[in-house]
Amino acid sequence: MSGIDRRGFLRLVTVAGGGLALGIALPGCGSKPESWPNAQAGTFQPNAFLQLRPDGRIVLAVHKAEMGQGVTTGLATLVAEELDVDPLSLEITFAQPHADFKDPEFRMMITGGSASLKASWLPLREAAATMRQMLLQAAAAGWGVAVADCVAEDGAVRLRDGSRRATYGELVEAAAQLPLPATQAPLKSPADWRWIGKHDARVDAREKIDGTALFALDVQLPGMLTAVLLRCPHFGGSLKQFDGAKAAASPGVRLVTACAGGVAVVADGYWNARQGAALVEVEWDKGPQAGLDSAAIAARLEDTLDAQDGNVVRESGERSKAAVARTVEAEYRVPFLAHATMEPMNAVAQVQGQHAEVWAGNQAPDVLQGLVARALKIPASNVTINTTLLGGGFGRRAMVDFAVEAALVAQAAGATAPGAATAAAPVKLVWSREDDMHHDWYRPAALARSKVEIDAAGNILAWEQRVTAASIMAQMVPVLGLSMLPQWMPDGVMAPVAALVGSYDDAIGEGVAELPYELPYIRVEAQHADTGVPVGVWRSVGHSQNAFFAESFVDEVAHALGEDPLAFRMQRLPAQSRHAKVLARVAEAADWGRPAEGRFQGLALHESFGSVVGEVAEVSLADGKARIERIVCVVDCGIAVNPDVVRMQAESAIVYALSAALHGEITIAEGAVVQNNFDDYPVLRIDECPLIEVHIVASEAEPSGIGEPPTPPLAPALANALFAATGRRQRELPLELAS
């Protein structure tokens, strides 16, 4: 077993969890209409994704999480294209957990891996084409003409000669009586596209401007209470004892109780709950990680590379027998990072007997459903999940611990309440920024050692990189896997699978293993190191650190050989490859090698999630301090379904990466996170943000990822620019702008 990628890991989990069969040709068309969670009487609904109501409204059930990345706009564009309607005319609702909404590769209803448009490219277009075809059939049958004589146009069907016309709403009843087509309806030709590649307006813009957009924090239900949960700050620690008498006597506080491994304070509102929580006298058992700190973790990573051979994730070519004249060696480090979403974790839950309902911004509704059912010991079919908009996700909300906590607190509040009305009260659990900073699933700290062997003529003989970090997948297995298991199976059943995945987790080496340059011999090792810190997927996952390791070292080797960094790369890329074309385009856009006086450039190229991104950072230097002036980004992400959304996502990814490259660092002391809020974990400020230029490569290939791929190249491009400006090589993040 050489390695396991995220999709392979999730397939392994589904096997371990009993399997999730998706034996259907078209996701969304595999169930009976009455089984779809959003089914309504009197509508035409040929699949789980789409409804046509008698008043002509077309309702799209979005099966992916909208966290600002524009997925609702992208998916609406695909559907609108095949239905020949304006994307802004669609009514958007978020789908509840259902087998027809599971990603056919991930086999979960999950948003991640920058795969939403890629995975939905055919299924949603086919779903919409099916609806269009049935509407054409309904009109043709009613008019007594051939289907070929009918045309779908602007929400209606008309005869080609224009003599008759019926709106989609007028055809609902007739279309609903038709059987599903035996063969897949044809898709529109790219030459006939009206919206794909051209539509820029976001379908969620108006509601976010007028304040009607619904995030979990906005949910208001009759009789709702608000809760704060005190959690042990030490990794692996537990509640020892507490005294909640003072808190219980605080204004507005309804309940103080041990719950979800901590102490829950339930009150009439957030301020009362937070004030009451400050009065709880609590003692924690610090657990086995009490002595853990950043220095110990750094030493553990070093020991891992010193003492162990890693899993070989790539070995290509043959090592030359020529004499080695010199070597170039470097060691790189990155710290833990928090997700730090602008909206801290929160969820609303209502538990009534054997039934529960949850409102949460989350990236994995079916995982949440399974975990809530397991935590409450009720059937999963009795758990309703309402997915709201997310105020940022970046992978954090794929781990749904916060929403499971809300369900447990709501259950506890109901069990101890004196009256039936209070027992049924929904509870909104709200995390503070400090809660969010202390109880994240962090981007792993990582260490890389790189070496190149060079002969006397200046030829590269061998390229080696060894990386180590904690396995993200090993920690996700017990969580995601449990959501699929029957409740009678113990939690520990996933431990052997977790251990196996941890040993062969390709996320540790992704990005260095796929180095695109043609070199005589390449060897990459990746080694899991258990750091004792909870880790999870962070925007671009292993690519976020490994692009820094790989592209910084590429720059070092180029300079060691006396070659221009651009020329060094171009000479070693396959001619006419996507990488070469992106690199040439970004060099041209940035005017590489000819910066304005007093400015310095750095370059990086990286592929992730099926997309190739090149970035050039341009900095100036004054009084020994660098300033970032410009970032030029070129992306090849296949067909840009919504070009403006692609630009937005690239800009967002670059800003997010700049925050990490300049400021991001989570440190550990006493087995707990030191940072508390944005005062000691800063994000990029507006006066720090440079001009960002985004260029999209025209492509006829199917869409690939865009939400994450522009993040990885930023740190190495910036580090390389700082080297050009100062002559000082920085091999550790965050970077220093002062020379």
C-alpha cells in the first residue's frame, strides 16, 4: 500500500462503515419522488435537485455548502443553461441529507476538495436537461406535434414557427404525468451556451446586501434559549469538577450543567449566558498532553525525520552514477494554523423525545445527521438537518463537533427543565472567538528536508524531499466513519482503520510528490508524526505547506546554479504542458525580469485539485522593510463557469494565504493553544493587501478546482520575492518583512 488520497480514504471509510451504494447513473434520479426530502405535492420533480411548481418557480436544491465561494451561483448557472432560464430566476434551497445528493466519488454529502463544480458539472446539467426534455414532451403531446418541433426558451416552450407558446408553469401537470426518459436527454452544445462562461452576477448577492441571508447565527425560533459551553482548554483533557452556583444565580441563566465533556450555561440570551459562564468555578484534568508545547512538537518532527524512513510517495527515474560535485540542502518549517472563519462556530438544535432538528452552517450534512443520531441515541431518520449559509468554512465546518454539541446541550436542557414548554425549547449554542481559536482542528505543523545533488557540469543528478506532519485523515476517520456506523458498534471500532490511514496518508506529501519538473531522479518521502494536536483540512490541505517547501527549494536550486528562476522552471517543464503555458502567461502578465525600479519579484507554480496556478509576488524595500506591492495570478481551472466568481475565489485564496504567510502561527503551551483572538492571531489588514491581478486561461476542459488552488503558490512566491529583495532566504512561516 503506497498511499491513500482523500477520495481513497473516504471509500475506505464507507467500506468500514458498512458501505453506501450509489448504483444510479444520474445522482438525483435514484429514488422515488416521495422519498426526496424537499418533495412537495403538486410540483413537477423529475429528480432530487429540481422542482417546477405550478406558479412557474423553479427550485434548485443545492447539495453543496455556500460559504462565500459562490457555489450556489455556479450550480445555478449549470441548471439555468440547460433549462434556458436566467440563473437569477431560480429559487435556491439547501438540500437535506439524502442518498441522491452524495458525491459519487466522496460517497458523502460533503463540500470539500474544491470539487463542487467538478463533481456537479455533468449531474446537474443532466438533471436540468431531463426536466427540459420532459417539458418539451409535455408541450408536444398537448399540441399534437413532434418534440423536434418544440423549443425551450426563456422559461417557456414554443413551437419553432412561434404559433404556440406555454410557460413552464403551465406545463407542470402534464409533465408530472410522464415517465422519466429511457435515455439521457442531450446537453446543449457549447456553441449555444448563454450563461456558462459568461454569467457574472451572483445569485446570493441581493440577500447578502439586504440582510435576508440566513446564517445559523440569524436563526430565531419561538422560545429559543442561548448556550455557552466551557470546554477543557488542554488537548485530551477532561472535566474534573465544577461549581455552577454563582452562574445559576446570574440574571437570565436557566441551567448550568455538565454536558458534552464540558459545562453548559443556558440562558435567555448570549450576553447572559456568557456572563454566567464567567462565574463558573471549574477544574480541569489536563490529561496526557499537559506538558506539550511548541518546542516539544518541533523536536518530535525533527526526531521523526532523523530516526525513520518515510513512506515513499514518489520515486521516478534512476539515480545517476555520475560523481556528485556539490549538494544543495535546506530545511523548511510551517506552524499550526487556525481556520479563523469570520463567523465563529455555532448551531441551533431542538430535541423533542426521539426527534431532533439542527440548523447549522456545515460542510457535511449527512455526517452531521449520523453523529447527532449517535450522540442522542436516536434513529438517523429522526434527525433533520437544515444547512444554512456559512460565514466561512475553509474545511473547518467539515468537522461538525460544534453542531453535535448544540444537540447535546438542547437534550440536556430539555431533560432538566421543569416544564414541557421549556423541555421543547430550541437552543442556540454560540462559540466565542476564543472558543474558536482554542478548539479548532488545525492545519498541521510540518517539517521538510530537501536535497539536490549536482555534478561538476552543473547538471542536477537527484532531487530528494522528505516531509513530516500529523495525518489529517487519521483524525478524520474516527469522526466521519462513526457517522456511518450502526449505533450498536462501539466508537473504538474505527481505531485500526485510523492507524492504517495515518501510515499511508497522501495528504502529508501531496504537492511535493507531484513536482511537475522533468528531472533525472526524484524521490519523495512522507512520514506521519503524531503531534498530539487535533488537525483537520485547511484551505488546500497538504498543498498549503508543501507548495512552500517545493517551490522555495526550486528557487534555491535555480539561484545555486546561477539560473533565472523562470528560465530554470521553463527548461524543465514538458513543452506545451498546462504548467508551461501557465508559467509563460504569468511571466508575461507580471512582466517578469523587468520590475519597476526598487521592486523585486518572486515566482511560484503549483497544481492542486486539478488546477494549475502560477503567481508572481512583487515587493518593494524601504528602510530595511519590505512592502508587498502586487500579486499577479494566472489560473487554469478548465471552463470558468462564472468568470467573476473565479476571480473572486482567486483573490480570496490569495488574501487568505497572505494572512497565513505574514501572520499565521498557532503556538502550544501546557497542551493548550496560546492564541486567543485576532489581537494575537492577526488576519490581513486592508493597508497590507496589495494589488491582485487574476488572469484566467481559456479552456475547453471540464471545470476543476478554484476555491483552494490559488492559496499554495502565494507563500513561496512571496518568500522568493523577499529573497530577491534582501538576499536573505526565509525557510519558515510566517515570513518577516523586516530584513
